[in-house]
Amino acid sequence: MRRLTALAAFLFVISSAVGQTVWDDFDPEKLPLDVKIIRTQTEGDVEIQVLRYTSEIWNDKPIRVLGMYGRPKGKGKFPAVLHFHGGGQTASPRDVAELVKRGYACFSFDWTGPRKGRTEVTEWPKDIKTHYEPDKTNKLYHAVIAGRRGITFLTRQPEVDAGRIGEYGISWGGYCTWLLNGTDTRLKACVPVYGCGGVIAEGRNQNVYRKRLGSKLEDWMKNFEPLRYGPRQHAPVLYINGSNDFFGWIPTARKLLLSCKVPTRQVFTPGINHGVGPEAAAAAYAWLAHYLKGGPPLPESPALKPAIGPRGIPQAVLTVDRENEAEYVRVDYSLGGALSPGRCWREVPASKAGGLLIAALPVLDPLQEVQAIAQVKYKKGYRLSSVPVIFTPKDLGITVATLKPTKKISIFTDGKGGWSPVFHSTQLYGARQRIELDKEGFEGKPCLKVVPLIKPFTHFTVTFWRPGDPQWNGGDSEALSLWIKGGEKAIWLVATERRKQMGEKNYRYLAKLKPQKGWQRVIARRDQFKFTPRRPRKNQKVSDKTLTSWRDVQVIQINGPVAEGETVMIGPTVWLPKAP
């Protein structure tokens, strides 16, 4: 297990006494908005005003922010939602329209500024810098100010109920949601997605900024670290994250959620990096509907308590609210010491035993860290998760390790845990695909099936994390063997070491497929995986450096075109000690 350094541990100290901050002297309602409508456009059948408004005066000049506003038809009063987009994104007519269709007025604003191909943006002064300055030159400060002024805009619309305003933020927008909700009392519900802070923690790609801040580190933490703002949240929070998200790491999310004094819920989707699935999106819409429309409350968060079973096998004892309304109850858990983006998540069902709801969590090594999350899918379509629990089995008592290393990575008799789809949408809408088990799809035996959620569906992407699990790691095996059906021409296999962390390395192999329907076997030798730089230069040739071992590989992604009229399926996947 990786141990945090003293400095990294210090960074995660949560303090409710934030003290004086950059936000203290700003009044979001004092300055005139000076709204100027540029035009009205449509997104589907929703009319959207494109406008500019003044967020603040900076160096004696107004900052004019680009915004978009839409509202349902009729007189109102309507509840409203502020959309806080992610880094690299911009004000989104699609997000506005999606919320308007659900009965909300919605305001979205651009805070990233100029990007290639954009003709309308917020023009930020040149002395407003990166996200890592400790003072008001930090762009995050101005983004949050623009968001607070967006709330002011909504409160002043005659058709908006100023007492029913919510917000949802994506990625850096999710990060800023904690700062926004910690400094503004006017919100009634928040949905931060991915962003939860901890961006300068040990092992992260952003580590270079910790050195850059130097003695100013504490000032930055006090002003811009969400971990400091958990106890100061005003509106109830539903947090959405992928268990393998590069931006929102599970230990950080756990600390932040536990520090909140407002009602919270959370949805963690296993194996997902920076994507929102349908079950999490349904939870977000239900959360907003409860607090802004008077809809039914969501169940309480499930709770998980680790224990040692009667035979020395670790187990999770679960508490589930409104269990009679649940479609399923399970536990996702992960073994080993990998950092969040590179962990493999297993799925195990829960069952009643002695009046308790219990899931067995067998381990390979009692000294290896376990991360566990209770998952409850409700019949209304949404899923809720427990706050993640992190423990070492040996600390609970005498533990028996019952798992053994194996070359059989997946034969799918134990479910689809350790596999995940890739959601090509960071928003609450737009998932491309999901995966499910087909119980008899591979010659009468279980296999994995890719289910399209859009049309046309021409390209699939799935990831399997089991190579990074200590039970299924390939070590020095010479090749990987898998069965596939429904692909066309060729598939890419991408093996990644230290996924989304410092020192990440990717190795790629293009496996050609036979021009035939039905199942076919792909054998990928280790030495066929060629090193590919994370950001290759234009016309850069593929390196001759090959993968020498599977030991440090945490995940393998499989992607390629879909044969017309076919369904992509993945069959038995195993390591071959010797390549044929």
C-alpha cells in the first residue's frame, strides 16, 4: 500500500476554520449586471438568449461574461439551475435545453475564455492566470465570481422563483461547485460531478504545482481547496464520480463528503473515468427535483461496515434505506495499493444472513488495502452509493486469504466486475453504450455484451481493469488471449501503466480481425505492444520500445469499429505463459 508523505498527509487535513479568504469582501448583488442580449437562438424547440453580463470590476474595467439563458414556456414561477461547465468547455446550449425540458429555467456561462474555433467567449484580462495562484489572480476565483453573478441573474428574472435555485458543475465546474456552495447562501441544491479537490496530492499529474506554490501553499489551500469547504457547504449536495476518475480521487471524495454538515448523497460508478452513466444522471435529476420542485426525497445513503466473517473471510455489513424499493444491492470493492485511477473494482451481490444484509469480500492478502462501496439501484432508475470505506483486513481481526492468483482473467461466471464501458459524455446526458452479461452468448456460456445507447453506433470502447488486480495480473506471461465477436477489420488494445498518474505509459497493439462473422480469437503477444507517448508530436513514429512485463499494467482498453448489424461481445480472456 502506498503511504502518504507527511506533506501529502498535511494537504488532506480538513479544517472547518477556513479563516479570512479571497471571497470575504465580494457582494454578488451589489454591482449592476448590465445585461445585453446578443441574440436569441434555438436548441431543439427551446429558445435560448445569448447575452453578456458584468461579473465584476477588475483593474477599473468590467469583466463581461458570455452567458446563455433558457426558460420553460408559460408564466412561471419556475425553479432554476445554474450550469457550471468543465475546463476546456464553454457555455452550453445543450445543457440549458436539457434542463428547460425538465421544467427549469437554466443559465450557463463561459469561464474558460478563448479556444481555437470559438468566436464568442469571455475575454479574461491577461493578469488573470492559471488555477494554481494563491490569490485573486487565480482564474478559479473569477470563475466562481462569475457563477455567483449567474445566480444573481437568475434571481432577477421575473419568471424565476429566487427561493428555488440549484446548480450542477462538471469537472473543474464540479470542483468550483464546492467553492460556490461554500461561499454563497442562495443555492438550495448542488450536484458536483468529478471535482472534489486534492489536485496537488501525491502521485497526481499536477504535482509540479506544489513546488511552484512553495511557501504560498497554505494560502492556496485556504482559498481554493474544496477539502477546506466541506463544513461550509450551504445547500444539500449530491456528488457524482467514477471510481477511476483521473480528477476526483476516492480518498479525497471520502474526506470531503464526511466533512459536510448538510445532507449529502453520492453515486460512484465502478471502472469509469470522467463519465456519467444513466443511473447517476437519474439520481442527479431526482435530487434537483426534490429540492427545487418538491419531488419525493431520495432514500438515505446506504452504509457499509467492514467485518470479519465466521470463517475469517472479510465481509461488508450493509444498511439500506427503503430496501423494498431496491432493484439490487451489491458491493463494489478493490484490492491492492494502486492509486484511485488504476484500481480494479469487483462486483459482489449482497444477501440476507442472520437478519443482516451481507456481502463477502474475499481477499488475496490480508495486508493489502481494501476499498469498498455499497451500491443500491432503485426501481425508479437511480443508484445511490455509500461513502467509500477504506480498510486493511488484518486490522479487523484474524483474516483468511481465500483468493489465489490465476491466469484466467475473465470467463464471466463471476459477473462483469473489473470491466466497464467508456462513456463519451462528461455531462448528465449522452452516454454511448453500456455493458451487460449475456448468460449463453459464448457457445452457451457467459460473455460480455456491448449495448448501444445511441444510433448509429459505429465504434465501441471497453476497458478491463483486471490486469491491475493482484489476483489477475499477468506478470511475465508472454501473451493475452481473448475472444471477440462483432468487431470489424481490427481492434486496438492499449495497455496502460500508472493510469492517469505521474509516470503514465501507454503501449498499443493493432490486432487485425478476420473478415468473417461469429467468434474469433485474438492473441496479443507482449512484445507487440509498442510504447506511445501520451501526447505524440505530429508525424511522430511509433516507438520501437515494447512492453516487457504485464506487472505494472493497470488497465487494457479495447476499441474498434462495429461490423454493420452486429453486436460486439467479449468472450473468455486469459493470459498465456507461452505465446503459440
